[in-house]
Amino acid sequence: MPASTSLDTTQAARWFHALSDETRLEIIERLLGGERCVCELTDLMDAAQSRLSFHLKTLKDADIVTDRREGRWVYYTLNRATLDEIETLLGSLKRTERTAARSITCCG
């Protein structure tokens, strides 16, 4: 997201919602090492597949993870492009906050 582009609040809200849950953050952490089958995630996280499927869908809807089907198995991976966009957004917000703080004058 270039600095001149206005904030897409709908997309930002989708990202932050997806990142606001401990289980989803743990899924992301597990995917940092590369692609994982949902059955691997189930074992690693000692969680029911239905519970993980809910969280994976939230991450997928936010475009933070992608999936691919191979036979009856579904493999998940991080969408690095989206993670880069989130990083850019956060950097942009940080820069905007610093600039705004210097230009704001109080009531008098």
C-alpha cells in the first residue's frame, strides 16, 4: 500500500479481526515453517479439526492463508504478499501518527 493510498478500512478490519485470536496466531506461527496439511495442524495444536477449520476459514477469508487440495487433504500456507501488505499498512499508520502528532495543536 503506497503512502499516498488511503486506508482500506474494510480490508484492514478483516486482517485485524483474523489476527485478533490466539488460535489463529498460533496457526500463523505453525505456518511460518512452510506449508502444512490440516491434519498436521490438528496434531501439532492438539485441536479438533472442526475448530481449526473455523479458524483457517477466517484466515483464508482475510487472504492471510491460502489452501490447496491434494486428494482428500487440504494444505495451507501463508500468503506472503498479504503479510507484506499488513506490514506496509502498519508502517504507514506509524508514519501517519508521527506526522499527525507534530501538526496537531491543542485548543489554544
